[in-house]
Amino acid sequence: MSVSIPRQALRSSSAVPGRSFSSRSFTAGPALRMSAAPALGPYGGLRGGSGGLGGPSWVPAAGGGITAVTINRSLLAPLDVAVDPELQELRREEKEQIKTLNDKFAAFIDKVRFLEQQNKLLETKWGLLRAQPPPRSALGGLLEGYAGTLRRQLEGLGQERQRLRAELGHVRGLVEEFKAKYEEEINHRTEKENEFVLLKKDVDEAYMSKVELESRLESLTDEINFLRQLYEEVWGSCRSCGRRCRTRPWWCPWTTAASWTWPACWRRCGRSTRTSLAAAVLRLRASTRLSMKS
């Protein structure tokens, strides 16, 4: 006995509205789909049934009437369904994957909605900005002012350049003038150095002459002193000789007693004295020359 149930009345549904699948639903035959979840009517109410007690069930029709339904009791017998653990694991993994994909899809939808809102917000802002008049930019005036400042600085630098060029020419003239003076001073210094060398040579010669003259003066002074002393001694001896000869004519070594006269004794004594003085002077000069040479 087969039971024919309208597909609209026995559509499987999950506990959450809007979902079209359920992990608890299974198919018992080609025309009957049973679900552990309660069936919802088109207006949110239960469709109704006997709860699997084997009695007759009824389903409210779309027009508001009740249609009788007969159920084959042989179909209510428990089925010996061997559940494969691998199949359960696979279904569990599929369920987890579906949950993950659903979460990702929901997040993606939220992100798309957020981006759409941001896009609309940006479009609104862009429209407002386009509707506003363009603001006057102060960049042109700023650049003009900066360019004017640079022009003034350039003019100042040009004037400074002209002034520095004039000053450079003046300094070059001073350098040439000082260079000429320096060369003139160098020549003058060289000339003065040559004159100094000549003067030093003359001074050295004069100093040597002075030393020589001082030496000669010293020697001549010694000679004069010696001659004075010798002359005094000879003169004293002549005077004493004259006194003796005058009182004792026979004692005179220069004349005889008969021919003795004072002038003759004086002449001979003076001649002998001059000869002795000349010999002494020659000896003194010879010794002086030897001392000067040494």
C-alpha cells in the first residue's frame, strides 16, 4: 500500500526560517519524505498529524478544507539501517565545511554591504565637493612674493658683484704698487748690504790700522821713554864727566891734561854719547820689529 502525500505539504524544513536544508531529513521512498522537525504551514502553523501513531492524519488544504490521508502501517516499521561511521564522519565534515562556508559567505556579504555603504558615502562627498565653488589658492601669490624676494636678492648680489669687482681692481692696483715698492726696497736693501759690506771691510781695515798704530804708538812710547831715560843717564854722565874734567883735567878720557879745554871735552863726550844713543836706538828698533812680526 502506498501513500501519496502532496509535495507542498511534506516539504522538509529546519528549525531556522529561511534555510532549505536539514541534516536530520531522510527519504523513505520516491514519494514520501519524512522529517524529524515539525512541519510548518504556509502561515507559520503546524500542518498536523498523529505523531506517527499509525492513525489517520490530516493536512489542512490551501483552500481551508481537510483532506483525509491513509498511511500504510508497514512503512511505519523500524528500518534496519546500518550507519557507516565513515559516512557519519564525512557528513559531519561536510556539515562543518558548510557552516564555515556559510560564515564566510555571511562575512563576505557584510563586507560587500559595508563597501557599498562606503562607496555611496564617497559618492555623496564627491558630489558635495563638486557642487562647492573651487577655493582661491594662495599658492600663486606666495610664489610671486617668493619670486620677488629672489629677484631683489639677485639684484643685491649683482650690485655686490660690481662693488667687489671694483674693490678687486683697487686691491690689484695696490698689490702692484706694493710689489713695485717691495722690489725697490729689495734693491735698496741689496745696495745697502753691499755698502755695509764695504763699510765693514773699511772698518776692519781701520781697526787693524788702529791696532797696528796703537802697537806702534806703544812701541814708540816705550822707545821715547827708553831714550829719555838713556838720554838723562848719558846727560847726567856727561855733566858729571864735565865737572870732574873741569876740576881734574888730567882725568878726562877724551883729551890730555895739557890740551884740555871744556869745549873739546864736551864735543868728544857728546859725540860718544850720540854714538851710544844711536846704537841703543838701533837695538831698540830691531827688538821692536821682531816683537811686531811675532
